[in-house]
Amino acid sequence: MELARRAGDKALANPDVRETISRWYDPATLSLLDGTPINCLLLTFTAGAGPEIEKRQQQLVTEYARRARERGLAVLGLVYPGADPAAAAVAARDAQLDGLVLEGEFPGGLAFAEHLEKALAAVHSAAVVIPVVPSPLARKTARQVLAVEGVPPGVGKAGDGATAGATGGLWIDSNLWLARSLHADPDRRPVWISHRPRDGAPGTYARSIADAAAAGARWILTLDDDLRARLLRRESEALAAWKGIADCLAFFENHAEWRGFAPFGNVGIILDASGPNPANSEEYLNLVARRQIPYRVIYRSQLSAAALAGIRAALAFDLAPATEAERKTLRAFAAGGGLVLSGPSWGGAPKDQSYTMVAEGEGEIAVYKDDSPDPQSVARDLNDLVTTPELGVSVFKAPSVLPCVSVAGGGARLLIQLVNYATEPAKSIAIWVTGSFGSARLYAPGSAPLDLPARPSGGRTEITVPALAAYGAVVLTNGQDPGAVD
């Protein structure tokens, strides 16, 4: 099936690639999973490629799935555009699959998923249907698992071949903001991020795993053709790379409690999942994160005085217009000393500049002339409107590193997860944290924990991370958290 789907792919001109694809569901490949935390497989299943190919593929998957279940693995079938819902349902039942994952653009969008669910019910199959969808659609679905289209993380736009060292100033492609915003959903459903890896880039797999896991999600691990071919031949370097992947996955499962930490950020971004301009809304999340500014996502339905507690600034561009209750809540927040960034509906919008400051009690409202101002400009403005100490956590000397910050123990324990999107290690990363913390420890896959000096300085704690390959996590404690156990 995969050979048929990729018939026009130039990579298939390589006989090693063709052989690897044709042999990948040999039961012997399941031994690669021994000793790893992987517990679910996604297998190419149906794409409407013709009766003979469909039959052969489903026979192959049925046997492979049986062997996988004997190892305690869940097995899901990958369904691609062109598949027939009724035929897919019967085949999934016969293969005893646990679910079907829809990948690609289907006619009618989620209507295909609904047809497939009805077809599964009709043949008495309990298999779940999980469509991989764009992020705006993921926010609106009520499904048990969110599977969302992501981007290959790294420096430079995906597909342009750009790479850079840790001091480069190129564009960062990241899913941190996406995973963080979906993880903030009130339902707290599991989140899967789907993307193809960047072939051959150093740290590709560790970076992709960490890019999702740092914000509480999981990357759907996808191997590139070259690594698959070398794994099939059991080459030592490929097996070492695979062990590194397994170690990275195990690291995050061994620290699963981090997923339950509360998001930290003195900036709040109010998100309307059903708003009229979801792409613009998401760009605020993306570009503010790229400025290394920790923030909390506040879904519009959850906006309240409690949700704004402890926040220095709130971006409210998704409230256009705000309801009377929302205006009252935000005015009270500003009057108490907060900063609100919003559009012209608040009154007093400028004509000749992007925004103007309007006093509100002890705080201010930055009123922009546009309802949806340029996200890049807003992200830049935040660095001017909110001081470094007010941000709570600031990262210096590492433009290719993005932080994801969370707290536990009522603020007594601070977790700063750092993802390096460059292909070269970042060195001597300086981190300033507002407040007093007595200890700091660095964790990274494949390395023993490293205690870092925590230096008090003028109301803040300064630490230096000596080097960072793809990922590291700094845990700071102030000695008042009884649950602070490694």
C-alpha cells in the first residue's frame, strides 16, 4: 500500500528504500520495540488503491497486528483519501484493530470520519476513529484524542533547507505553542502531533519528541526512509540512533508527572476557539512563544478574575467585540494594576500609530487601531510593555532555544523546559527567574542530573545552563515544596 501511495515519490528510485518499505511489516521488526515505552502502532491500512493491493495489505496488517497484540501493543490502521468507509470498517473488524487514524484531506472533511464511525458500528466494531486535523478544527472537535497537523521543528521554514547554529537569527518552526494551547483545553485530552521528520538533521528525533512532550503532548513517531533501511539491515549506527530515540521517549514517560504541572506565565493570551480568524489568533500564540515569553492560554469560555490572577498582561484581541461581562472583568483586572492589549472597540484608538495607552485605575489598556493587529508587531510590543522582571522567566544568549515553563507546589517548584531548534548545541544559556530559589537541577535524556548554581541577584535567581543539545529541563525549588522529589 505504501509503495502504491508513493508511486510518484523520487525516493522510491532507490532500491534500498523500496525493499525496506516492502519488508517493513515483517514480524521481525517488532523486536525493535523491545525495552522501549512504545505501546501503540499506526499501520498503513487502506487508501482505495485497488482490490488486490487492498487485500494483500490488509492480510499483511492482520498478521502483523496479531503479533503486535501478543506484545501488549495497541494497533491502529492508517486510512488515506480514496478509502471506502464500509470496506475499511469490515477490514478493521476482521483485523481486530483498536482504531483507525485518518491522514490527509478527505472529501467533506470530518464527514468521512462520521461515515466511518457509522460503518464500524454497523459491523459491531469498537474501533475508535481519530482524524489528524488542522489545529483550528482540533479545538472544535469533541473527540477523545486530539490528533493535529504540526510542522517539522527546527530553524528555518520547513522545506527550505535552512539550518543555523545556536546564535543564528532565522525563523523557528515549533509546535510548542500548539501543544501548549491544546493542552490548556478544559477537557485535558491526550494530544498527538503529526509531522514528518527533517531528514538527516542532527537531533531531529530528540527535537521532535521534546517539541511535543515539553508542552504535554506526544509526537507520532515517524521514521525517515534512510533510518528505516539501516534499521532493517541492523546497522550499528542506526541501532544506536534508535536507542537514543527510545531513551528520549522513556525520559518523558519517566517524568510523566511534569504533564500535570500548571502552566506558568505572567502574560495571558485569551483564545476564542470559535473566533472568526483562527489563523491570526494562533499567530499570537506562535510569535509570542518565539519571543521566549512564557504565557498562559486562557480559553474565552474560562475568562474570569480567577483566570487572570497573578498575570501582568492580557492579550484580548480575540474579544472583538467583548461582551459586557468580559469588559467588566478586564477593566477590573487593569484597574488593579494589570495591562490589557485590545482592539479599537475599547475606545480611544489612535489614527496614526499602532496603539495608544489608556489609563485604567492603577493599570493601563493598550488600545490598538486594528481589531487584529499584526501578531509579529504585538509580540515585539510585549517586550517593550512588560519589563524583564515582570515576565517572571527570561532566557538570554540562546535565540534558537524556546522555553516552556510550568509550576507545582503552589509555585515552590518551577520547571523550565528548554528546546533547542538549531542543529548545533546552545552554550552558556543564561536564565533569570523572578523570586528566590535555593536549588536548580538540570535534566536531559541520556545524562545524569546536574546541579546548577542558583545565584540570587536583586530579587531574582540567575542560573546558567552550560550546554544544551536538543532538550533539557531545569527544576528550581525554594525549599518549601514537600512534593519536590526527583
